[in-house]
Amino acid sequence: MPTLRLGIPKGSLQDPTIRLFEKAGYRIFVSSRSYTLTFDAEELEGMLLRPQEMALYVERGHLDAGIAGKDWVMENGADIHTVTQLNYNRDTSRPARWVLAVPEESPIRSIQDVDGKVVYTELVGSVNRWFGEHGVKADVRFSHGATEAKVRYLCDAIVDLTETGSSIRANNLRIVAEMTQSYPVLVANKDAWTDNWKRQKIEDITMLLHGALSAEFKIGLKLNAPKERLDDVLAVLPAMKEPTVSPLTDQGWVAIETIVDQWKVRDLIPELRRVGAQDFIEYPLNKVIP
């Protein structure tokens, strides 16, 4: 049987990525002492690798496909095929941001103010290109981690990754400018992408992952309503297309089923109750695929 070699990012994206695959229908088993992953699908083989290096492994054919940060794909300049963007991150569904940050007390107020200054970052190539686009020449140095701690002792500014801004605020730093935003992306080796079987498998996985992401903040809702109040209920009830309406054995009633945004339910159910609906059942969803 042919196999697809797939890379899963190690580190902060590891757990949300594994949860996403589980919602998509693929269970992943991780050994605490190995970089090899086991899927519950025999046609898939996996490795757990640093997202900073993922695109390079894919480019060189060690992997057929993998999930990497868009930022590191850009930094590495790997010759690969970007299949799709996946809108999730470690803590939220918002993109991570690479930002220029300085201590609160710093006189630096714009990107031009870092001209001639020392800046630490992990994305040295990308930051140098960004500064060049703004006519800025700075001494950009590679940071091996704990970048926020360097800014008061080793440098004038940093370009670092933040999702919610909490680490920036916790270190009493101020954001001066945003360089770029980044989501995880599914990337494929160019030779693998031209292989019919591998491309079909990658496209199938892509569809299921997007289905899982679409279901992330939606729920299924079932309810009963008297036929005579059906129009009133449907006027209140949102749906992806049209709600499913089925007759009950009691001919004066119908069952209604729909999919709605999770955050709307708290206001929706009381309003539906007021127009005659009852017997509500709310249930979680794994995938929503149009």
C-alpha cells in the first residue's frame, strides 16, 4: 500500500494540531521518546518536527507534506507547494503576529527609529528584508529564545511572535509596528504534489481539516415546535442554508434541526421559547463540510 509521510509541528502547535486531526477523523499517537508518530490510518506515516524546519524537510522530500508556520516558510524560502492556510493557533483562532517591540520607556516610536540600533529576533532574514523595505539599517541578531528578556540588556528592540499580546504586556514592552501575520499552512513536496495518489490523499485531508475548523465555533440544535408557530420559529432561527423540518407522530408538531454559531445560542433559545418552540437539544460538531 502507498503511504503519505506527514509532518506534525512540535512545540506550541503540537497539541492543537493533534486535536484538529482528531476532529477531522485521524487519531495520532505520540511516543514520549520518539519523533515518530503513529496514525490510526495505515496509509499515513508521521514525524514530529520543529515548525521552523518543517518546510525544509518537505522541500528535500523527507516528508510528502507537513504543517508549518507561514512565517517560517517565508523565512526559509523553501521551494514547496503551499496547499492551504489553516486558521488556528496555539490559544485562539486569530493569527500570530510578528511585532517590533521595545520597553515602555524606550524613545523608539516608529520603525525608522531603529536605524542603527541592535534588534534581536528569530526571523533574521525576514526582519532584514522588512527593514530594507523601509530604508532602515539595523544590526539584526539571531535570538535562540527568551527574546523578550534580551531587550533591556542586550538590544534596543526585538521582533517577536505574539498571539494575544500577553507576553508583550507581561514584560512591560510596547508594540511599535507589526511586520507580518502568520497562520499554520499545509505544505507539500512538489514531486509528491504531482503524484496522483498522494495529491488526492493530501486534498482529502485538507477537506477534513477545514471541515473540523468550520465546526470549531458551531453547534447543532434540535427543537420541536407546533405547526401553527412554524413561520414564527423559522423567522428567528438562523441556519447555514435552510433548517431541516420533519413531521412528528403528533401531527400538530414538527421537529427542527439546524447548525448555528455557538455564541448565538444563549440568546437564541429563550427567543425561540417565546415563539412556541420547546424540547431543545444542543450538541457539539466535529466537522462541517459544505
